Amino acid sequence: MSDTEFSAIAEIAHREAGLVFTQGKASLVQSRINRRLRKLGISSFSKYISLISSQQGENELKLMISSLTTNISSFFRESHHFEILADKVLPKLLSYARAGGRVRIWSAGCSTGQEPYSIAMTICSVAPDVEALDIKILATDIDENVLNTARVGTYSEKELANIDSNYRNNFFSKTQNGSGTDFQVTNQIRNLVFFRELNLLRNWPMKGFFDVIFCRNVVIYFDEGTQLSLWPRFESVTAPGGWLFVGHSERLPEKLDTHFQNVGPTTYRLPNKSNTSAELE
């Protein structure tokens, strides 16, 4: 792959998905694009660039973006967020839901589903009556392939290593694969989560506001300008008093013009309309 070809692919990845690839990532990009070339039987990077730049290559462009994204996830990753969710966030939201209110949670960049299912398990652990309440979790990702895996909700025993035994017993059922046993999340958990393909850089078709948003370890792959444009968009769909959880290496910059206030480790909240500040209550 020539420098010119790398630059062309990097520019397309940035324009379409906000991904940033410096020259130091050239070997990684070349390795992953080579797989697409072999799959398609295309003989050169220049021909591939022509394909993904054409109308006929629209689907391949999606597959290229998918091949360049990193999908690393685990259940209850950054566990302090789920402790805050259970102890500080859900009590009021559940009271609101039991009074007939609507509660919506968004897992943005959900990968293979561990994050939204961890949210769902946290809810079910404190709300056995959840099926009678109007609570839904929207889980989105740019990669349709990982969404298909997430929808099935089947994981290996190794992937369940960090899950409390009570959660494993209550929220998973054993299934057989060719070489052993896997675990599938129960219908009670799966019914809380709706998976949709979404590019965060494009239009967001959702209606209404979210009470909680998880967007963790996603924006670190974007350049600063893209990051600065995304945080106000998250604010625009967050309900008053709503919560935003970000990744362990992510912070909302002080120069950012939003009303999100830091209320805990990588945890932010909008003020309630009647309050001047957001606090861990």
C-alpha cells in the first residue's frame, strides 16, 4: 500500500465514520484491507479505493469501516458505572416508571452486546417487576456484523468470567455448541434491548430524550473536532437530570459548551430544571 493509497483510505474512514488513522497505523490498515481484497478477488488497493468511492461500492464501504473498527467489550466493564447505575440512578427512574413514566437508556457503540446486556441485568437485579414497566434500552453500533452477534446474545464461558454467579444463574441459559457449552442471555434480558445500526456522525433518528446514555471508549477513536461536535449532540437528547457515562480514558473538556457536570469518575449529569447543579444524590 503506497502512502497515497493509505491517505485515501484514511480520509474515507475519517469522512464516513470519524475514524483517525495516522501513518503509524498504516500496517494495521493494510492488513485489514488486504482481507477485503482477498475476499473480493481485487488485485490492487487502487481498484479497491475506486470501488468504495463509487455508488456500487456502498455496501463494501460499510464492510470496510467494519473491518477497521475495534470491537472490544466485556460484561460489566468499568464496574463503578454499574454501581452508580444501581445505587444512584435507578431508584428514581424506577419510581418514575412505576408511576407510569417512560424510561429510555442508550448504549452508543454497543459492540457485541455486553454493555447493554449488563445494563439490563443491573435493572432486572433491582426491579423484578421490570416487565410491567416502560423501560427500554437502545443499543447502537456502526457495525452490522457485531449487532448480529449481539442480537443472538450467546457468549462463551470465558466471556462470562467477570459475571457474578447469581447473575449467571438468573440471566443466562446454557446452550450447546459443537465443542462445548455456551451461555445465552435470557428472554427477560433480551426483551429489554433493541439493537439498531447507527453511525454517530450521521443523523440520529431517535425521538424523545434518554434518561441515561452510555458512550464509553467510542469517541477516543475520533479526532478532537469530531469529539467536540458529539458531546453537545448527546446533551440535546438527554433528559433534564439525565446521566452520561464515558470511557475510562475519556473526559468532557472544560472548554466544551454543554451543561453536563462531572459528578463522579467518568460520570456526568445534566442539572434538573429546578436545580442549578447536578449531583450524586
